[in-house]
Amino acid sequence: MHAEYRLSDLLQIVQHGMHELFGSFPFRCIAEISKYKEHKGRIYLDLMEVDETGNITAQAKAIVWQEQLVRDYCRVM
């Protein structure tokens, strides 16, 4: 039987793993945006990493709530 996790459990596992790898937060992840779409106050992104030869080595999706984006931008300023 496969293990079952709640989403919050999975996110905690990922956060713990990232902390173990990179130390304290925040950290920066660099990627290219291959697709961008705005809809009902959210920004949907398809992200990718490309190596020196042009091959895609990693892909991910992200959703950014615009209110969060504004708060993060203002905090950086």
C-alpha cells in the first residue's frame, strides 16, 4: 500500500527538505517563465530551467496571488 499524506504534511516535508539543503529562508530560485497568464487576481506561471545546450532540465508551475506579490514587492523596497 502506498503512503498517504495530507497536502499540509507534504508541504511541511518539502519545506523541511529545502531548509536542510539551503539553510534559513528566504532563498532565490532562478527560472525562465515559459508561460504567463493572469486570471481573477492570480498569476499562473509555467517555469523552466534550460541547460547550455538548450535542453529543458526542469519544469514547474506556480500560482502567485497578486496581493501577495504586491506585499512582497513593498517589503523589498
